[in-house]
Amino acid sequence: MISLNLSVEMTEYLEFIISIFSISNIIFKFEVVGYTPYIQIFGMVMGFIYCISPVQFLIEKIYNFEETDEKMPYSEALNRFSTDYNYENPIKQSY
């Protein structure tokens, strides 16, 4: 089923990018220079705290969202789309 929760789940996975980037940056800096600056360690700790914090819960408490969760199978929703990828793909368009 396609619903509003799909976009929420997809954006929640983006939180891991901050931690992954900061850890890989620390490893790279240590391998190249031989030491790790304190600011990068601080960035890694802040990224980890952000990653484990309940951000979506806080946003829902601060802002009032209406429950408009529509559940519809993809086969039914397909007819309601105004365009699709095959139509908009510039490679498949002839000029």
C-alpha cells in the first residue's frame, strides 16, 4: 500500500548519512594526516546523537499534522498519476 508513511520512512533513513559521513571523514583524516581533530570527533558525536534522537516524534509534537493517511493499492493509484517516468525521461524523448 502507498501511504504518507512511505515518505516519512524514507526520510528517516537519511538521518544515518550524517553519522556515516562523519565516521568516514574521521577515518580518512586519520589515514591521511595521522591525527583526528577534536572538531571532527565532536561532529561524529553530534551526528550520532542526532541519529538516535526521536526527531520525527519531536516534529509531530511541535507541529499539528492532520491524519490524512490514504491507503490505496499502486495498481489503482497508477491511473491517477498525471505523468510517469517513461513519459518524462529525456533520453526517450525525440527532439
